[in-house]
Amino acid sequence: MMQREGERQSLGLSPVKYHGKWPFLRVSVFQEPLSTALSAVNLLMHFTGWLSFFLLVNYKLPLRPQTKRTYYEYTSLWHIYAILSMNAWFWSSIFHTRDIELTEKLDYSSAVALLGYSLILSLLRAFNVKDEASRVMFAAPILAFVTTHILYLNFYELDYGWNMKVCVVMAAVQLLTWAVWAGVSRHPSRLKLWTVVFGGALVMLLELYDFPPYMGFADAHSLWHASTIPLTYLWWSFIKDDAKFRTSTLSKKAK
């Protein structure tokens, strides 16, 4: 493939996709070395973000006197989010290392699962849903759709165009939800949240605007991987701020 691209370049022709994918320069076992490395960094960012959140809510913030549990009502939901995020970036790293049918499906399925859960979480936080029954009612239709979509991709057709539309819609809805909620609720860390939201919306354009890899390494998708690293740091910072804010509010009411 790269030999063919070398011949095309010598003729002054632009790069083309092969089976829907750009040609990359391979480094050792890594088919897309830059995307692999950046996926691993994103995984690390989520791990360190989750670890600092875990230490904050369990050891630094006050706990409920009777149950010794956290005041923050969304603690368990963020733990699940962290697991799904690390899982998604793990399979992203594996897929960009070795692109075969299995790793591709695991990468796409993990990303869809994360986006679907993130959408649920944004709605639960925005509408301040606390009891389990209401949370299930909110989550059920989205979970049903996401599960059906993942099954469709894995066992019927891995439709790249349709999957992109589904992911963009889910991402757009949750970004809009967070942006509106931050303004309406006048959250003390709303500026930080807005930065993540608008930054996320901008970098999403890299997934929509495709271009061939520069020097055989950096394409639009790899740049998207790079841009999510600082946003992830800021995102977990907001999550910790939200935990502090809710804990302070609830602990004062309990006195």
C-alpha cells in the first residue's frame, strides 16, 4: 500500500483511501503509531482523573456520619463513566496498533457505549435525578437504543456513515445539555464546563473533516486524539469541583 502511494506521489497524485482508510507509515507493530500513543495518553488521563476523584470523595471530603458514604449523589455514576472511558481508550489504542475486524468492532462498540452512557449521565445531572427508579426510567430508552446499535454494528453491518451520525447526535445532545444546564443552574464551575463543551464541539469537527495523514502519521483523527487530552484534564477537574460543590451544600443542610 505504501509502495503504491509512493508511486502515486512521484506522479504528483494525492493520497487515496484503501478500503475506506488512509495509508499510514507503520512503526514496528504499530499500524497507526501516533493514534496509538495518543489513545494511551488519553487512557492515562482518565485513570489519573478518576483516581484523584476517588481520593477526593472518599478521603478528603466529609462523609455522611451514619452511613460513612459520600454526600455526592453521583459518585457511583462517575465511577462507571471512568471505567467505560478507560475501556474505550484501551480498545482505541489496540485498534490503532492492529486494525483487524475484531479490534475494529471492539473499538467502535466501546466508543458507542461510552457516548451513550455519557448522554445518560448528562441528563441525570442536568435534571438532578437522584432516586434509582427515576434514573432507570431516564436511562432505559437510551440503553435500549445503544445496545441495539452495537448489535447492529457487530452482527449485521458495520456501517461507518450511520455510526458517525449516531455518535455525532449523541455527542451534540449531551454537549448542548451540559452547556444549557451550566447557564441555568449558575454552577460555580460553569466557565470550566463551558470551556470543555465548546472545546469538545470544536474538536468534533476533526472527526467530520477528514484529510490524509501528514508525513504518513498525523491525520484528522489522530489530531482529535491529541485535542481530547487537555479537555479530559479539564473535564475531570470540573467533576471534582461538582463533587465539592454538592458535598458542601448537602453537608451544610445536614447540620
